[in-house]
Amino acid sequence: MPHYMRFQTSFTVLFAFAWATLAISPLANSQTVAPPSKLSVHWEELTAADFREGVHRAQGVCLLPFGILEKHGPHLPLGTDLLNVRYAALHAAEKEYAVVLPEYYFGQIAEARHEPGTMAYSRDLQLALLQETTDEMARNGCKKVIIVNGHGGNESLLPYFAQTQLDKPHDYVIYIFDQRSPESGGPPKKTTNDMHAGESETSKMMISRPDTVHIDRAATESGADQHRQNLPDGVYTGIWWYARFPYHYSGEGAVATKELGKFEMDWWIDTVVKVIRAVKADEVSLELQNEFYEKSKHPLDTQP
């Protein structure tokens, strides 16, 4: 066979092989869904077809990591709560598949309005926006919405929001998960005052976003309790936090360690995994909600 014919034959075989490969490639069909193991847990990264598959694979469980934008001492970024909670939620969803909503920071932070960078929304907007967000999640198939809280200022807002779901019927359930650090175990802590931008939070940021931690600045402001208000136990005022921590810093970030951060972040991730699995297995909550809604229409018929 002449040399040029051998070349032509080889080229024809190669071209046919390439065409056959392309024909079966995912790129050849824009509607092809990624293999389950390759589905992103990020809501915003999924194509429309992959989103449908993701919600199905997640059994309708979607996570809403809830952070905030506020000052975190002199050494941590404004989005510390947001960055930490998303790190925990995303890594948990990768272990037990769930779809994770993009950044959400529209919570309660009125007590930090005097600090630069704070985004504080009105109470009506906070509740309305959260309601419409979860309604939209449910409309898209997320019938079990887990709000993973990463901000202490939401500790009253979120249970209240969950309670208001009893106002009218919903075809989905809201679950609130609000544990960010273990109560015991791990490397011994050096501090007891550790509520905001202190030892624990700074340690976790050393894991989630170490590039944003300025540990050399941690001791340039005081995170000590200023004790500027003296009221009996059980008496609450909205100004309590500012009275005690006017610099919006509670603790000593300078003593943070990666070892503590890894322990606490691993615990957080593993705990969220357990929550996702428990919520997937929960077949009672929606049934009870529907039963309650029906009975609430005719309270006089409810048996005492």
C-alpha cells in the first residue's frame, strides 16, 4: 500500500473514533445530567437539569446557611458568620447530599449598626424575605428546608420564624439547626469569655478562610465585658450587648489555634450530616403540620 494511502486510512479511522467518542460525550447532549457522584451541592452551580436531579437525590432536603455581615473584632472579616456556616454546610452536604442555597445574610444585627460594614435590615423585611425565600425553595422541590444558623443574633429570630409557620398551611417543613460549637471535648480552651470573634470563632476561621484572619490585630482592641448595665437576672433590654461589648468583640481571638478550629469545625460538619440524615428520615412533621392546620379551622371540635 502506498504511503499516502496508509496515512489516509489511519486518518479515517482516527476521525471515526473521535466522532464516536464525541457522540457519546455529555457535551453532545445539553440535557445530559451529570453522574450522581459529580453533582455539585451548590445551588448556584447546578444546571437546570442537574438541579432537578439534585433535589431528587437530596430527597427534597435543602440547606439555607444563615450568616450575617458585621464587625468581628479587629482581626476577622465582616462575613465571618457567613463564611464559617457555609463551610460547615457545604462540607456536610458533600458527605450526605443536599442542595445548599447561596449566601444569605439578611438576619438580625441591629446591635452592630454603629460599626462599619454592618448590613442591618428592618424586622419586617427580615421575616418577609426569609418567608419568601423558603417558599421559593419549596416551590422548587425543597420540601424539607434546614436553616443552619451561623450567627448568634438570629437565635431568637429563627425559632420565632419557625413558629410562625403555623399561621397558615405549607407543603413543606422548616427545620432550625443552631449549634455551632461542641460543649466539651477537643483541645483545652484558654478562655471563658468567648462569644464573638473570640477563641472559638477565630479558630474556626483559621480552617474555613485562613487568608482572611489577621491574628496580629486581635489584641489591638478589648473583648472584655465592660459591665455598663446593672439589672436583675431575667430582665432583658435590647441594649444589653452594646452595654457589655461596645467594641463588638467578646473574647480573645489572639489565643486561637488551628487545632481547636479543626476540632470544632469537624464536629460542626459531622453534626450537620446527622441532622440532614434525620431530616431525610422524618416522615412525621409534615403529617402533623397538616393535621394541626385542619384542626385549627374548627377549634371547637377539638377534643379536650
